[in-house]
Amino acid sequence: MVRKPTSRETARKPNMREAILAAAEELFATNGFNAVSVRDIAQAAGANPGSVTYHFKTKDGLLLEIYRRHCGPMNLRRSELLAAAKRVRDLQDRLEAIVRAYVVPAFTSGSDLAGGGARFTRLRAVMSAEGNEVARKIIAQTFDDTSHAFIDAIHESLPHIPRTDIVWRSHFLLGALYYSLVTPDRVSRLSRGEADGSDAAGAIEQLVQATVAAFQAPALDQAAPARRRPVASSKT
């Protein structure tokens, strides 16, 4: 059953288009893309289904617009920070600046639009996990160019690490970023209150330092033989 946003979440918006976008984002983030219908979105927004199709044509078009409005500002900020990071001369400092340029915009949004906020990050995680083909295409269309730029910049700083290894490690960074933004309470709980998972500055520093160390680890084909054990085949 699709959970409806609370009355606070569906408070009066400046216009119907914004109300539909806000309602759809909340429903997609909570229930996934497949489980939500145009009728669900219209009801949550206080609109009729015809208004949804008038403004966005289809549910696919609505999801695309949600990504555009969040990720345009975030990708722009990442590109600005990346350009500055690439001018750093020291390779160690440059690598840290590149990673920071990727991480910071996701945490430091003053509003839900300039980087996404927790709700949009949760939506991104749900869309990635759901495996919907429409969402997969939208994600690729929105992020691939920026992702390639960061991967190439990291590879220039670490030319001895194969690009494929950097792709894997950047993939792990994205997962850590999602989890840090969506479930900060886990850090507080497992640290028994000694760490505050909602401390954005602390989370950024932990994530940047861990990611820099991961990128600088030896390439997989250079790892010591004792550390690379073959995967045991299952016997039937």
C-alpha cells in the first residue's frame, strides 16, 4: 500500500506544478517508482490526474524533472569545485580536493534543490536499488558526464592505478555517500553516542579521508599474492 505524505509534507505550495513535484518526490522516495501511480501523486498534491499529465506528460517525465531540478545545481557546483581542485599542484592535496569536490555538494545544500537533501538522496538510493529501466536511463543521463569527469581527474592524479579500479572505488564512494546521508542515526547508535551521525562536517571529513585512502590503495593486479585468494567454487 502506498504511504501518503503527511499534511505537513503536502502543505500549500506556490503553484500546482510545484505541489505535484513535491508530492511525487516524497512518494517515490518512500515507496519507489513502480508502486506509485499518477493518481497517487495527484491525490497527494491535491490535484487531478489531468494536471499531472498536463505539466509532465507522463510519470517518466515527472521523475526526469525531479532529477533535473536537483542535479542541475549539484552538478554545476561539483564542476566548479572540480575545476579548482585540478589546479592544485601537489598530487596528494589535489586528490583530496577532487574527492571533496564530489562529496561536499551532496551535504551542504541550503535547500532541497541545491544538492538534494536527505529526501532526494533517499529517492536516488531507492531508484538505484529498484532497477527500473526508466530510472536507470534518467540516472545515466543526469550523472554520467560528471562522473566521467571526476574519474578522469582522479586517474590523472593516480596514473599508476588502472581506470577500472578507480571506477570500482568511485562506485563504492557513491554507496557510502548514499548511506551516510540516508541513515546517519546508525553512526550515532553504533558509536554509542560518541559520534553524531547528523554532523555533516564530521561526515564529510570521515568520508573524504576514507575515500582518498581507498583510491590510493594498490591496484588489484598489484596486490600481494597472500591478500588475493581465489574464490572457492561451490560443489554440487
